[in-house]
Amino acid sequence: MASQYIANIRQGECTKYQTLPQANLCKQAILQLPIESENSLLELKNPHAVRAALEHRPAAVKEVVFYSPPKGMWGRIADQAKELKVPVRIHDQKEKQEAKRTYRGSAEKEERIGHAFAKVEPKSPISLEKMFSSASDAGETEGNLWIGLDTLQDPHNVGAIFRTAAFFGVRGIVVTKNQSAPISSTVYDIAAGGLESVPFAIETNLHRSLKFAKRAGLWILGTSEHAEKSIWEIDRRRPWMLLLGNEQKGLRRLTIDNCDELAIIPAHSEVKSLNVSVAAGIMTSILVGK
């Protein structure tokens, strides 16, 4: 039952498909993929994600595997791994073909069988207490921003938001656990190292997290295409927790009820909405004031 639940959540990877037949085929393929448990090793294929793990958590990198002699950035990663005493192995092409056969039936999964990967322990989430421990020191200055993700289901969106958060120096991210994309290898790879530099908490009760954030001195800013206030009208001197909602439904009603403000990115044409990770980048850039 638990593995089936996780598989269903991973169907969020299929939200990029625009037609129902494509989405259904994607979901059927994903249900056949190996399930990553919270205790399993990640397989990271983005060299930026691997390099960040080596720099921030070298003990968590258990092995770097190549299907051909490493060159370029992967070559530098191999050298760095050897210096850190991380095992480095080179497979032959027969082993690569065997890996492809293992994932046959999923075109998306076969794309991930690249030239190299690293086996890495997942980063541990932190507590809400630690997440907001420095919030009281934020004061009335620009650039103090936290992010909350309310049931985002596409791991590509989650990874992109972590990358944006790392770029702009976001202080931390709260991720919902239920009905949400897990922090998987896909999220790490799309984040391109962002997960290593941004603390995150995984919470079953976002309502509790928001109450905790408010007691720590944060203001809660919800995002909605139906909001009346523009993001440009928000006081950037306040320490904010920016909430981003589900790709299809947006923020849940209880989440909205806990917001101090709701804001929108004003549209300049007949297109009235943005992908959630794109909206996150725009709003984060405005709120941090950099």
C-alpha cells in the first residue's frame, strides 16, 4: 500500500503532458519504475548536483559511476571524488545496455541512463524549530524570505524552485508531505545543486507550519491569480514566507485563510497564469530585492 501511494504521487511527473492519452501513458510507465524510499540511495545524473553533494556532504556520496572515461566537468568530479576517497568506477558498455533494459518501457527513464551517475544519501530535512530559529533576527530589512510549497506534485517544479531559492539566498523551504512530489533524484537533478544549500522541512500539517512561522515573526504571503494586490505592492522589508500552491488547484482554502496577504503577478496580455516554478522565480526576485 505504501509503495503504491508513493507511485501515485510520482505521477506528478506527468503533468507536463497536455493531452489525456499522453498523461495516462506516462502514469502507467511511472508505476512500473523502481520506487525510491526515504532510506534508499539517490542516483544523481546532473553533474552540478553531484558536485554540490561532494562539496557540502562528501560523506553522503557513496560512489561515482561512469560508463566511459570521464571528461570535462565529469572528469573534474572524478578527480574531486578520488581526493575525498569516494569510490569511482567505470562500467563497460555491456553494463550500460543492461541498465537500459532494466528500465525498458519508459522512454523518460531511458533518457536518464546517461554517461555517469552518483549514488548519494538523501539530505535530511530539518525541524521547524531550526528552520525559523533565526527569523526573529530578520528585522525590517530586505532579503529575508522563506518559501512554503502546498501540495506541488511535479518534481520538476519542486526542483526548479529549489534552484531558484538557492540562487536568491532563500532562508529555507517547507514542503508538504501528503499529495506532494517526494524529494527524489529528479528533484535533486533539476535543482542542479540547490538542494544542498537550502535547508528544508517536510511537514504533514502546513497549517501548523504557518502558525509556527507567524510565532517566529514571519508574515505569510499567498499567491493567487485571483488576488487583488500586485506583488510590487508588497512591503519587501518584512520577513516573508511565500506560499506556492498546487499546479492545477493553487493554494488550498485553509492555507489561504492563514495568509496575511495575497498577491498576484500582473499579466500584460490575454495569458493570465504562469507555471508555478516560473512564478516562484519572479516573486522571489522581487521579494529579496536583489
